[in-house]
Amino acid sequence: MFKEIQQEVNSLEDYIYSKSRSDKDSVFVLLTHLLAECGEAADEIKGMEGKRAESPSEFSKGELAKELVDIIFNVLRIAHYYDIDVDKYFDERLKGIRDKFS
């Protein structure tokens, strides 16, 4: 399920670092990026639910979708950092969640 997406993220990250002058991000920087994206998604949801000063019409599913993809991208970057096969653990985790509520 995630294998192709994870490979694409890994390739993209490797490409980005091959073109930049900086070293690969530490896991702490990766986590900071993830948390920042979670905050941006939360802001978008608050706006869509009318919990922000701006009009709810200024927020959109499209913008929320972008933030959710950014979250997934950063989760997969962390998985790459630790060489984790997300497919394997995702399926196992879903089974555990199903069993918990069965």
C-alpha cells in the first residue's frame, strides 16, 4: 500500500539532498517538520470549523488535503531515517486496532 509512495519519498529526499549543500536532516529536525505540518493542518481545520477569526470560506478541503499530504510525507521521511517498512507495520497496526474494537 505505502511501498511505492515510500520509495518515491525516499528518492525525492535523496535527490533534494544531492542538490543542496546541507547534510540530511537529523531525526529531531524531521520531527519538527512533522509537528509544524500538524499545526498547519490543525489551523486549517479550525478555520473550516469556524474557530478562527477569518471566514470559514477562506479555508478549504484542498488546503487541508495539502497539509495532510505534507504530514504523510514527513512521517515517511522519519520511516526512511529509521529504515522502516511502513507497509509491514501499517497492516499489523490496522489488525491490532481492529482486534481492539472487535
